[in-house]
Amino acid sequence: MTLFTSPVSWPESWPSPQQLLESAREAQRASYSPYSGFPVGAALLVEGMDEPILACNVENSSYGLSICAERSAAVAMIARGGKKPLAAAVVGKRGEVCLPCGACRQFLAEFNPEMPLVFEHGDSFVVTTLAELFPAPFLLTEQSGEQ
């Protein structure tokens, strides 16, 4: 069964998809998810940075104040001076595809609507693009995110 249809190129100069998934799994260990019991980790490969940015979900008893791992990673990217995410890996339950929620898709699209996304799938992985998951993001300009 094919989960995604878009062909995705992965530059050899990047860490492998498996390495990015391992980084996301490392980030997941720090998750604060006492309410859902669903820890999530994300690893964001950023242009001009040597190491991926790692982040996890952080829940709050006021559910609306919770933040997903993907948005945490994007916020950390900006805080560290990064501008363009090149790729992201997201992990949840081991071996299962853990797709970003709609809010995370929109948030990430602000910075790179075409970026490749890597997910676990059984003992392997799948790669798709944010554009395939979220084909019509709201963007104010073609170069959204630049100031």
C-alpha cells in the first residue's frame, strides 16, 4: 500500500531519513504528555545549522495551551536564528505514521511549504512533502516568513 504519492528527493548531504527519525525519537523522550499519554518528538533539519533542532510536545491542563512537537521545533528554530527548515521527522507510537495536526501543517508551511517529512511506518519509514499533506496553506506572500 502506498501512503503518499509525491516523489521526494533526499539530498545526500543531509542526515539520512533514519537518522532524522532517531533524532525525533530522542526528542520524544522529553515529552510532557500526562493528559493524552501520547508523547511526540520532532527533529527539524534547518538550513545553515549543523545539527537538527529537537523538540517534543508539551501539554497543559488547559488543553488549548498545549503545544505540539512540530511547532515547538519551529519556534526553537526561530529562537536560534534559523529561517528555513529543510526537512522534518515526527514520531509518535513506535512504527506508526504520526502525521502533524492541521495547526502544525499551517505553522510549518509558513517557513517551507515544500519540505520533506519523514514518518515511521512499521520497521521502515515513509517520506512525503508538506505540500502533499497540506496542499493549500494560507500564505500572505510568496516569501512568507521573511522580514
